Amino acid sequence: MSDSEEQGLNCKIIAGKVRISNVDDFLSSLKTIAHEYAVTIQAMDAELIAGEEHIISAVKKAIRATERKRNITSDLGLEILLYAAGRRQIERALAMGVSVSEGEKRVAIVIVDAREEKDLEMVAEEVKREIGLQEEPISELALEYKGDKKECIKKFFDITEAELKAVGEPKLKMLVLERVAMLDVLK
């Protein structure tokens, strides 16, 4: 049972590599599946994700903001991106999305059923098949940094060396989660 199921949240996260030859086609495929199953599907750049907990936190906060009518946008997928990015600015949050460029990408895709009634495993299988996702374990999203991931996260979330030194390298994920939580305060 995943963390999201334990907490009564009906969401499924899949991660892996995908080759995007046409951004519009990629996004259109996700939108079509989302519409067909009446769910929200949001793709994110896996290099900017600090683990599964980062995505789950963003989803929970986006749903709560929507339920309380404190949301910034009327689109749950975009609201999730805003929380995941820890930013109010839509343009900045979109940089976390996968809509920026073509080529081979590591992505994290979250599928959310806010009404908590759908079997998201079936939806995830269709997403993987439709976009050609070469799935990797969710644990790959964790902060076992490969290449420049740590630097990308520090830069995107404006985490300073002083902050990191104060809390220690292993706490980078906590600094990212703090940024996600702070969006509520900044509204």
C-alpha cells in the first residue's frame, strides 16, 4: 500500500523515461486519457522532484486549496504544479512541467482522482502505453542524486549553500517540502 492510499488520497505516481518527439502530441495524449477517465493527470520534470513525498504533499495541498476555494487556478493539474514548485507564479510553476521541450526526458506523472472512486492502476497502464514510458521505480525520484539533480533542485527552489549547511545535505528534501508548505502562507 502506498503512502497516498494510506492517507485516503486516490493518486498514483509513475516515473520513468519518455521520448517526446512532439510536445503538443504528448500533452494531448495525457489530456485525452484524463478526460476519458475523468481524472487529473500532471507530468513533471523528474529532475526537479525530491521524491514521492514531494508530489503527494503537493497533491494534498492542491486538493485542500480547491476544496476550501483558496486555489490560485481553476485547474487541479496546474494547482498541483504550483504547489510542487512552491511558487505562486504560473509561469515559474510551468517550468516544473514537462511541456518545455522535446527529446528524452525523465518524468514523474501523477494521476489524481479527487472523488476517490476510480482504479488508477488501469489509468496508469494506459498512460504508460500511450506515451511509451519506460517505467522506473518511484524510489528513483528520491534524493539519491544522479548527475546534476541536486544542483537543479537547489537552483529551482532557491536553496542556498548556507541553508544546506545549516540543516545538512540529507535534509535537502525537507527544505523542498518546506517550500511546498510555504505556498499556503504566501497566498
